[in-house]
Amino acid sequence: MPGTRLGSIALLLGAAARLRLTRYEIAEHSMEPALRPGEWVLGVKRPARVSVGDVVVVEHPTRPGFRLVKRVSGIGPAGLDVRGDRADHSVDSGDFGPVATEGVLARLVLVYHPHPLRPV
């Protein structure tokens, strides 16, 4: 039902503003099958905590402005080890090393397009 879908999207947008959520579109294959190109996801901006297994948005350490979506595979004194779920299509900590925890732009929580909604 089109009206129901619009109502759901409006509700999500209202919650997004209150919960510091931001929208991202998945553009690459590195997180398949969890996330696919063309999917839209919501992420909590500048999360207070990040855990192993979380999917995060980080800025590429040597390419300012270039954002990466990766899974946290380890947390150490040097920062976060972030990896793509699909190693053959991923540029990640294996290429550039750990990412500073302050460099996490968002922790992804929900895929909202295309329907149905599902957690990340």
C-alpha cells in the first residue's frame, strides 16, 4: 500500500532527527551479502561505543572525503580493524591499517530501502 509506505518513511525520518541518524547509500560490493549496492541504510552519527561485529562508516585514512562501509573485526590500542565481508572486493584495514576510533562517522543500524526494513 503506497500510503502505508509513505507513513512508515515519515515515521523513520522523524525518528532519524531525534536519534541522530543519518542516511547512507551502499555503493560497493565489499559488504555483500549483508549490504548490497543500491540499499539505503540509517546510521547513528558519532556513536558513543563501537563493538566488534558492528558495521560502521569511516573516512578512508589517505583519501579525505571518501567514506567506507566496513565491519569492525577488532579493537586495539592503535584503533579499529575494519574489514569488508567480501575480502575479494574490499579495501580495508588490510590495506591501510587500523582506523582511529574518532574516525567513525556512523554505526549502521537499519536497512530501509528497498523494503522490507531489516537490521544491519
